[in-house]
Amino acid sequence: DLKPTNIECPACRKGTLEPSRGRFGPLYKCTAKGCGFYVETRPLGRKCKTIREGKKCGALIVEGTKTIPDRCSDKTCPNRNPHKL
């Protein structure tokens, strides 16, 4: 059972990220019309603090797995795969 997150969308800042059924499993999509932002893993509401190019990443932190800790939702961030750092 997927629970609502009530986390503000980082892209449009109008909607919230709520669970939805995707083709390959659950997704967390923005509720605002026309936004289209989504993450594939449950967002935690915190921002990534990994330093990239002299500043903080700032993307959402998403839930990890048993073997991988909580990680960044941005696929270009080094913290996306913290187990490989």
C-alpha cells in the first residue's frame, strides 16, 4: 500500500509528489497539471548536500534499499550510487 508523501514538487513548487502506478512499479508523480515531474523511488523530503561544481546538489533524497543507503534522485549526482563512493 502506497502512502501519500505531501512533499512539495521541486520542479514546479505547486503540486506535491504522490504515489501512482507506473508501468514497471510505483512512481511518485507531481499532482500539478502540466508538470510531469516524477521519481521512481519514495522521496524523503530532504535535499542532497553533495558538493558538485562548488555548490550543493539540492535534488531530492529518495529511499534506499537494504544494501544501498538513502540516495540522490538526480542521476548525474555522485550520491546517486553512494555504495560506489
